[in-house]
Amino acid sequence: MLIQQTISQMRELRLTGMLNALELQMGQAAIQSLPFEDRLGMLVDAEVSTRDTKRMTKLQKDAKLKEPSACIEGIDYDPGRALDRSLINSLAMCNWVEVGQHVIITGATGAGKSWLACAFGTQLCRRGMLVRYFRLSRLIEDLVVAKGDGSLARLRAQLVRVSVIILDDWLMAPMDAASAREILELIDDRMGKSSLILTSQHPVSEWHDRIGEPTVADALLDRIVHSAHRIEIKGESLRKRRGMQNTKKVA
């Protein structure tokens, strides 16, 4: 039958969404009674939706987010956190990436900085952007290893193609001069082409003193801070608060 040949060709072409929609149409008389143009449009819409979902899934997998389930819709706007909803909604539009701006998220340990950064990461993936999550210490380690085994140029080329790099635990430990120069060079390679999301338990005012070489610190912070949107999460640790709530429930 012609329809079986069509189905076989769809499988060969990997038109999964269109094939599933066709099988659904074949089982529903009401849909079959629609004009051909309408049914064709439904098939094409199904294929586009399936491909978008697959691409989103791959982008999220490649991002390696610490909190893969984090999303903008799940943000806790408890008054004690003092989050600016209008700013977050604006950043969720992701326009700041197009102009090479950054996002800085500060707050105490356990305040939810990493989760919020990953929520932005998820939103960026939804917009079809390449995202990568790193703890700062791990990225520095990867750069040092790549420099030693001769793969540094390839690693930098890969990172330049990423739309947004999330650097978690920024300056948790003081950064030595050699590490600062590696990060500065990476940021210079990406300048004007991509963006950063940084999370830190230290306020921006303390960053300069935590970078080993003052001149490099000046250059590094000049490239980040002056073109960044800032979010400060206030209040006590979310982990502590949720732990206390769970204890009360058990009691």
C-alpha cells in the first residue's frame, strides 16, 4: 500500500514527529475529515515540535548543569530573599547575551546561587543557546591539564563557541596569578561574542583582593563587572531553612 511506503520513507528520513502525528491522524476520523492543507500543517507542526524538544534535550545534556531541573518558573520569591522579580523576568528574555553582557549572582552559602544560575542556564537552552556549567576550580584545572597535554587550543576553541559559560563558586578560594591570566585570556577570546554567569559568596567589592596579581585583577574585573547585571540573594541558607521545615513536619 502507498501509505505503508510513505511510513517507511518517513522512518528512513527520521521524521519521527511527523510519523507519530500521521499515525494519530489515521486513527481519528474527525481529523481525517479535515482539509488536506490542515492535516499537512498539523504534521509539519508535530515534526517541528519534536525536533525542538530533541534539540532542547541535547543542549541541556551538553550544558552539564549542576541543577538540571532548575527553571525560571520554579524560583522562590520569598520576601526574605529580596529578589527583584522584574530584573529576573527581564534577564529571562536572554537579550543580554546578544550584547555580550554578564550576570553576577552573590549571596551567602546555601542561598540558592547555583540553582538560580542553572535556572538561567535552562532558560538559555530553551532559547537554543549553547551553555556550559563549570565550577571555577574545575575550569582552571581543565585549562592547566590542556596546557600540559597540548590540547589547550582545542579546548579554548570549544569554549569560544559556547554562548554562555556558568562559573560557579567564583573566587571561593583566592586565585593565583597564573590562574587569573588563564581566565583573562579565555575571557578575551570570548569578548563580545558570548557571556558569563558568575556565582560567588563574596561581594564584588572583595574580588580584586582575591586575585593574585593586581594588574591582572584590574583587567579581569574590568571585562566582567562593568557590563554585568547583578543579583544579590539575601536571607539565610535555603538548605538550612528547608531542613528546619522538614524537621518540623517529622515532629
